[in-house]
Amino acid sequence: MKDFDKLVNEAYIRQLQAETRRHFLKKCVAGIGSIALGGMMASCMRSGNAANAEGVDLNALNPLLPRAPHFAGKAKNVIYLHMAGAPSQLELFDYKPALQKLHNQPCPESLLAGKTFAFIRGVPKMLGPQATFKQYGQSGAWVSDHLPHFSKVVDEVSFLKAVHTDQFNHGPAQLFMHTGSARLGRPSIGSWVTYGLGSENSNLPGFVVLTSGGKTPDAGKSVWGSGFLPSVYQGVQCRSKGDPVLYIADPEGMDRDLKRNAIDAINQVNKEEFETFKDPETLSRIAQYEMAYKMQVAVPEVMDINNEPEYIHELYGTKPGQESFANNCLLARKLVEKGVRFVQLFDWGWDSHGTNPSDSIDLGFRNKCREIDRPMTALLMDLKQRGLLEETLVVWGGEFGRTPMQENRDNNDMPFLGRDHHTDAYTIWMAGGGIRNGVSYGETDEIGFAGVSGRSSVHDVHATMLHLLGFDHEKFTYEFQGRPFRLTDVEGTVIKDII
């Protein structure tokens, strides 16, 4: 917009005119010292420190400009691979030979007492691992035969073997995993990161979301929402099949100059609305119109995988024109390569209850593993060979774990093998972006029911991710409804053993 600078100056003047004696006395508590400290810490680049008396975020006019974190982080970008539905750690990474010996035996009552499960009723039977395990790499990490490709790159990752949560239903657990709260209204981690760091590409969104598996997560689009942060920081969902964004192309008869004039006219109306009502979301709306205009040129190019060389398609197992996890992994690499700050992949279909063949823990689960094994391995290899893995944090996991006992409902035998939701222990892995290679942190008991060492909460995972990006999670806050909010709420400890 042509008069952006003028609008910033007018907003700043409005801030000065709105000062009252109370505001003046309050600010004098810190005085000149705060000005000096703010300059030393580059606080002028922090969005949360640039609000006027009406609460207007002055930096919202340029909300995605790159900004400095609290300290120099190892990671600059994040690719988060979320397996919606919660994959079973007992068939992938948490090898429990003792559980195999208990297969088909009645579950001890001590494991059931005082516990809440989603579908287990009565006394279920124990269910041994439905996979074969071996140790791989110099780290000797246990990986099942469900992931033959991934077994070759285990020395690149760190496993968190004893992650726990307090939510056993998919929607709340997914919200908790991605926003730090099981209730609606909180910003997603992608929004927090983009709010804190901005973006390195002014022509693309700072936070992009890609889905596969045919459905969105149970929690809906709130898992990539911006909550109380300005809406410009919410995730932008793109498609790997067809137009990457709906209506990305202009209708027939509208050229770029006409579109530019239309956006200028719309933003002039938005400017006048902002001057009247002082709503900061109006500034976000102006920025979003500008971003949409730029995206029409940049997005189709970066979201096109047809021009990738054949060896890359062979590496990932990609097929242009399809909506698949493989295509999304390749797109994730292309997006971070172009400077997108946070790329979120959701793959739906991991809910292994055993009510039909597609969700059984043997056949259905194996098929899902086959869909992700090759592409997620290729993603790590591709990032490394391009020199991007050192500055890109890759995170993989679900919203909770799976029980070591077989699911049953109302004491009826299930037609197929399945595991119920489990909050006490599950596995997440991380790679790149300052993560130690070949580490397994935490351990569960001999049947994989609960963590016995190195237990990590969801808040600990978030604190660690923010630390790798250069943020002190206790100081990374946003003022809302009279108090500072943070992603980790009032909890969270950085897991230093994997850094």
C-alpha cells in the first residue's frame, strides 16, 4: 500500500496524544533504563512491545517482517509432522519383549484401577507387539519392520520415549499438542513461532499447513489457528492437488494491474475503518490483502513439484497431481527452502481401534506406516544434503499413545486387533535444528504402560522447541485480557538432554 509509512506515523502520533497522567506515571517506573534495555535487546522488533494506549499493535502493519528472538537459536524453521489419530509406539519404537510373553493373558487389575480409557470395558487381554524389532545405526535404536526406510536414518534423530499428556480424546489432545491447551481459543505453536520470528519470504505466508489422509484433524482447523494473536499469524492451508489455494487465479478479464487497483481501493476503506474504530484486526486485514496479492505469483511456483528431478520423485515416492503425505513432505522441503518459517503436515488415519481392517493394529497400521516411511525418511535425507537440516527442526508424533492391552468394548471381543487411547506414555522424535543425533531420552516400564524415567510433558516438548528457535518460553508472552499468556502456560522445562 502506497501510504503504509504515513499510516504508521499517524498511529504513532495517536499513541502520544492518547497518553494520560496515569500512563505517564506507569511508564516512569521503568524510565530511561527501559529505553536503553529495549534498544540493547532489540525490543523494538518484538510485536508485543509496540502497542499504543488503545492496544493497537503498530507492528501489525508489517507483521511478517523477520524479527530477532531472545537469543541466537539453532533452528530457523520448523517442519512438524503430526500423525492424527495417534500411532502406536508399541509397534514402532518402544520395543517390549516382556509384553509379547503376556500376549492374550488377562490384564492385571492394577493397570486398570483408577485409570480412564476411551473404550476399554471390563478386563481386556494383553496384546503383544504386532511387529518385529531390530536395532539400527550406531545408536542402536529399536525400530520395527514397519519402517524399513526410516531405520536407515535413526542416527539423525532423538527419541522422546516417555512423553505423556492428560487428554485421552482426539480433539482435546490435538489441541493440547498444538496450542498448549485442551480448550479452544489459544494460538497454535505455528502461530506463536511466526509471531515471534516473522518470515524470511515476504511473498509467502509464514505458516503453511498441508493435510493428507482425506480428512482434517478431529480438532479441526483450530490446531493451526491464531487464537488471540492477530489473525495474520494463523496457518494458511494449501493443497497438494489442484490449485494450492482456492481462487489463487484471477477470473477471466482481470489482470494484475486491475487487481492491484482493486486491493488499493479495498485497503483505503480498511484504512478509514481503522482510523475510526482503532481495531488492530483491521491492520491484519490490510496485511492479508497485500499477502494474498503476492501469493498469486509466489505460491503456484513453490507448490509445483512437476519440475523436481526424477531422482527426487524416486527418493520421496511422490506422484504429482495427487494429495499424499509423500507430496506434502516434498512441498515442506520446498517451502522451508523458500523461507517459510513453520510448515505443518497433518496425516489423518492413525486411529487403530480394530473395529475394521483399515484401523487394525496389524494390517491397517502397517499400511499407514508404508505411506509415511519412505517420504519422511527422504525429507531428512534431502534436508541434510541441501544443508538445511542444521537450521530446520523436524518434529514427528501424534497426540497420545496406545495401550499395551487389547481394546474391548462391553466385554465383547473385537473383530480385529486394536489398541485404545493411552495418555501415560508415547513416543515423539525430533531431528535437526540443534537436536543431538542418535539419542533416546526417557524409558517406559517393561510393558510400555508408563514412563519410569525421563518423563516429558507436552509443555516440555513446546519449551524445547521454542528454546531451539531462540526463545525463553517463560518470557515469550502475549498480553491478552489483562494478563500475559504463553504457549507453555505456567509449566514446561527444556529437555536439555536432547539438545
